[in-house]
Amino acid sequence: MLKVENLQKNFGNIMAVDGISFEVRKGEVFGLLGPNGAGKSTTISVLSTLLPPSDGVVLFEGKNIFEEPKAIQSKLGVVPQDIALYPTLSGYENLSFWGNLYGLTGRELKKRIEEVCEIIGLSERIKDRVDKYSGGMKRRLNIGAALLHMPELLIMDEPTVGIDPQSRNHILDTVLELNRQGMTIIYTSHYMEEVEYLCSRICIMDQGKIIAAGSKDELVEMISGKTEIALLLESMDQEIVKTVGSIKGIDSMVHQENQILIRCENADMILADIIASITASGNHLRSVDVKKPNLEAVFLHLTGKALRD
Amino acid sequence: MKIRSIIRKDLKTLLSDKKALIIILLMPIILMVILGFALKGIFIESWEGSKVNIAIVKQYVAESDLKGFNDALQNSLLAQGMGADTASELSDASDEVDPENILFNEFLGSTEVSDIIVYRIESEKNAKELLNRGEISAIVVLPEKYLYNMKINLLTPFRNEVEIKVLTNPDATMDGQIVNAIMQAYSDSMSSAIIGKNVLIEAAMANNMGNDSFKGMEAVMTGIMAALEAVRVEVDDVALEGRKPIMSSDYYAAAMLAMFILFAAGQGGRMLLEEKESFTWQRMMVAGTSKLGILAGKFLVIFIIALLQILIMTIFSQLVLKVEWGDFSSIAGIGIAAAFAVAGLGTVLAAVTYRMGNFKIANIFETGIIQIMALLGGSFVPIDILPNAFQKLSVLSLNGIALKAYQKTMMGYGLEAVVGYIAVLAGIGAAFTLLAVIILMRKEGTDHVKHYQAARIKA
Ligand SMILES: Nc1ncnc2c1ncn2[C@@H]1O[C@H](COP(=O)(O)OP(=O)(O)OP(=O)(O)O)[C@@H](O)[C@H]1O
Ligand SMILES: [Mg+2]
């Protein structure tokens, strides 16, 4: 449906997007994951014809979107990262304005507004002024405004930033429901849980580049077997570091204060040995935590830094 | 379609903004009332105290005109078969009918006219110097053979054209208009007297009363006197009309209207950047709205707001302050043209503000430029009492042009007298609009800085 080839966008010296390529297939939820400043929003601005690219091609259903912007515009819904609404107008007036811009009028518009209110769960407060809404309600209306014309492709740029867990869950479920009804979705976030939960395929971006891409399982596979064990001890001494370090099967180990972090292929195999050697040394274990690999770990593995500070 | 929704949305936004409503509607109405009453005293004095000074230039030579007339009378009347005694009678009457006396004493010397106009007789050269120095407001030029032709007109069946010219000082438009109107009334009445007299003579001739009619020169004299009475009556009207704008309530109604529509431009000047900062601009672009479409929407919004202001202020001042605005089609024309000019100005502000990425220009416009324009355009005090240099600058103010036009309609002039102003306002509007389009469509340079800042703040 959407094909991005070698896309580049620079602002002066800043390479915001540095030659990325990916493809979004019809009917999927495509995730774009990356830390602040990775270039996600810039990519989206280019995809939604707001910014011209510095280089590269974007094809929507085979048509170059910079040569034929109309081809994508009418089929595209964009939920911007920033709330793009008129605060002094009511939710209803906002929706009806954005509906108008997509050519909806009269009874059809009214019907669509009702449906959209249902989807975003705002039916009761829709006649209130937007500046009287809570943050979560504004976010939901921000999404609603992109749904009126029933876009085939919906691009959502961090739609859950800065809102309460309840609104967030509502939004995530909305995304899944829209997808179930056949909408293709590009979902941007720096919350890996969200992307893990929603997306069938994921691109991980950092500093303008795609550093990994694939299904969630494929990505996890990249660091497959790499399990992390976190041990919290009663006290720490050189002796114990040495003993634990000598156990076979440990790939790497770091320690800090009372904590030891271990990386290994298979936790089940060595966990017993570790516990035994600690007990033998007369020390006490306060807790043991075995972390399965996730996207956070993938990101850490690939870049050596956490997804969020 | 899209433009219509943009307009509807912007109007809703603006009309729900109480602060904006206070500035664009409530303030001017309050000021109209306050200034109209408070400045009444100063205002009327400043007008009544100063009479209009004019110079009269005689391009004719009295003696040769008189001699010429007497010769012509003898020759032509005799040639037409008028009895010698009638001719001499007419010649006697001729001494009584003195056009100079009629103009200088009967007309300009009458109490009605001399209340308004003070005249002096000057050579052409001196008069022009006085006019340039602003010491007089107008020159009335009596053409060559004025005396001769007037005598022919008043005393014989013939009709010779006489053209009295009025040169006015463009800095003293009010005064110039008064002089023009008064001289117009004079010549209108003179020609109706002349036509009346000719009808009298022709009727007499047709009834075969022939020469006898000339015996009753008294009848002719009575006609002339009646005509002069008529002139006086008309001068009364003219004087009233000409002095109507000195009513402070009228003046300030127009002045506040012309000034406060500028705030519609100020409001509109913020609109594009506001859209961009609230990211609705981007959303509109994503929906496939063109920049030009958005700009056109803003233009029309400002236009409509200004029109609404004009409508409400006109109606309010007419009903409550008893302001008489004048001829409907003229004030409609001025209103539409002024709103158009304001819309153009507002769109330029909007485009510049958008480009600069901050509201400085719009703020400077509202807190400084409008005040300067108001002063130069005569919205605070009538420019006629300001120094000359200021008066010259008044052409720079959009409100000044509108105000001048409204003064004309208030004085009772028709559409012809204000089409010039309407055209200027429309031209300003068109030029500004074009400029706005050029500014907005110029290739993007610094356009993304805002987004960059927003991204940084969040990070
Ligand atoms: N208009 C602009 N002018 C200059 N630099 C910009 C502009 N927009 C973005 N950038 C820069 O480009 C880089 C990518 O920014 P972008 O907003 O695309 O990141 P992001 O992945 O969306 O981050 P976030 O998670 O914070 O939203 C950043 O370094 C940013 O500072
Ligand atoms: Mg972003």
C-alpha cells in the first residue's frame, strides 16, 4: 500500500531522516518505534505531504505522493503528535469543520460525527468547548478528527503521549478495533509496550536510521536466548562476585551496590547453580528476577542505550 | 466549499472571543458616544471661529466691458429694429443692472454668505501665492469679458456663456467644498434668473408686445431681484449642508468607524500564525487544502468582520446618535470598499506574521500603527486643524480616505463625489491582497523552525 524508498530529510545540518526504506502492507498495524528525536514525526510529515523530502521516493498504491499528492490526501487520516484542534470551538464544531474539509456535508456528516463520537467515546461531552476537555479527551478528539472521512490509511504519531492509563487503554483498543474493521495503520511511539501490543510489524528508528525491522518475534529473535537475570543480595563482596562469575554459561556480568546483572543463553540451566553458590557463600538472596527479551532489550542491544531516559 | 467552512469556523472562533468583540465593536461605539459629546465644544468652535478666506481674481477689464456692452447694445438692438427710445431706455436700465454689484454686494456681501466667506480681490499671481501658502482656501476666477457677458445675459435676449472657476487648496478640502458649493449655488441661481428673463422676453415678443415689453424694465429688474433672493435661499441651504460635518457626533461616528475597522485587520493578522501554532494549519494542509485557499478564507473573514462592524456602527450611530450618513448607495459603496481595503491589509499582516513566525508585527500594528493612522487620518481630531505637514501625510491612512468619503456623503454629496475615494480604497485592497499572496507563496525558508522548537521542548 505504501512504499518508502531511501527517504531522506534534512533541516540544514540536521539529518532528521537518513535514508530509510520500508513498506506498509494493506490491513496491518505498522509500528514505528524510536526515542525522542529519532525522526519519526519528520517521516510522518513527509508521508502526509506536509514536508517535501530531501531525497527518496514514497509510493502510495504505486503513485508518487509528491507528484500526485491528491492521490494520498483523500485516503489518508493523520493524527498529529500535537493536538491540532480549535480550543474555543466545541468538539462537535471541530469535527464538523474537519469533516467539511474532507467534503462531508449534511446528513452524511452528521452520521459520521455520531459514529466517530461513538468510536472515541466522547458522545456525552461533544457539545462542550474543547478547552474544557481533559488531556485524554483532547487526545481522543484529535484522533476522531482524522477518522471522519473513513481513511484507508491512518497514521498516528504518538497518540497516547501524556495521558492517563485509562484513556490510553481506550485509545489502544480503538486502534485495534479500527484495524479489525480493515483500516491500515501506521503507529508511532516510544512506548515499546504499545508497539508490542498493537503492531504486526515494526521498524525501530534511531538518529534518522532504521536500525531493525521485522515482526515482533523476528526482532526478539535477533537477541534470541539473551536472558537477563537480576540478583539482589543482602550484602556484596568481591568473593561473591568471583564465585558467581566463575559459573559456566554466563555471557556477561555487571554488579553495582547490592545488585548483580547477568546475561546468559539459558536462565533455567544456570539459575540453580547461581543460587547454590550464593547460599554456599553464606550470603542471602533478597530477590531474583528473570527478564524475558522484549523490544526494550532489543533496542538496548542494538544501540547500547535505553529507549527512554 | 472549503473556503466557506473556513470562514464559518473563523467567524465562530472570533465571535466567541469576548476580548476581540470588545475591541472591534464595543470600544468604537463607546468612543463614538464619548467623543461625540465630549469634544462638541472644541469642535464647533474650531469650525465656527474660522471663516473661509478666498481671493477673487478679475480677468476682465471693467471699462472696456462696459463700453463694449453699450456699443453692442446700440448697434445690435437698433439693427434688430428696436426703437431708438427703447434702446436708450435699456441703456439707462443697464446702469442699474450691475453684475459686479450683484456679485460683490448683493451676494458675497449678504449676511448669509459673509458669515461664511471673507473675500479679497487680488491679482492672479498674488492669489496663487496666497493659496500655496495656505492663507486662503480658494480662488474664484471671474473670466475675461465677465462684465460684458453678464450684462448681455441679464439685459438682452442673448445668452453668452460665462464660466466662473474655483481653484481650491487641496489641504483645506472642507473649505474648498464650501466655496465650490456656494459659487455653484450662485451660478445656478444666476442662470435660472437669466432663463426666466429670456422666457419673459420671448413670451412678450411672441405676444406681439414687441418693443413695449422693454418699456417695463422694472419687470426685468424685479425678475433679477427675485433671482437673487433665490440665490440667498440656496446659499442658506448650502451653508447648512457644507457645515454639517462640524457636528461632532457625525464626525466622530465616521472617524471611529474608519479607525476601528483597522482592528479587524489586526485580528485577522494573527490568524495564519495562530493556525500554525495550534497545528490546525498542518492538518488543513494534510487534508489537501491549498495555502491560497486558506489565505482567501482569511481575506473573506476579515472582509466580513469589517463589513459587520461598519453595518453595526452605522446603524447604531444613526438610531442612537442621530447621525445622518447620507446617500445610501454612496455609503454602501464606501463601506464595501473600506472593508475590502481592510481585508487586504489584514491579509498582508497575516502573511507577514506567518512568515516571521511571531506576533510582533501584528502587535506593532495594533498598538502603534493604528494609532498613527488614526491621528493622520483625522480620527482623533479633524485634520483641517492639524499642521499642514500632517495633513499631507493623511493620504497614508486608509481610515483617512474612508473618513473623507463619509464626510462627503454626510454633507449631502452623491455617488459621483465619492467614486474617487471608493476607487482608491478598492485599489489599496487589491494591491495589498496581491502582496499578501506573493509573501505567502514565496518559497519556504524558515518554515519548520516552529516545529523544531516544539519538538525540543517536549524532549
Ligand atoms: N523543522 C525542523 N527544523 C530543524 N530541525 C528539525 C525540525 N523538525 C525536526 N527537527 C529535528 O529532526 C530530528 C528528528 O525530529 P522528529 O520530530 O522527527 O523526532 P521524533 O522521532 O518525532 O521525536 P519525538 O519522539 O520527540 O516526537 C530532531 O533532531 C529534531 O530536532
Ligand atoms: Mg515526534
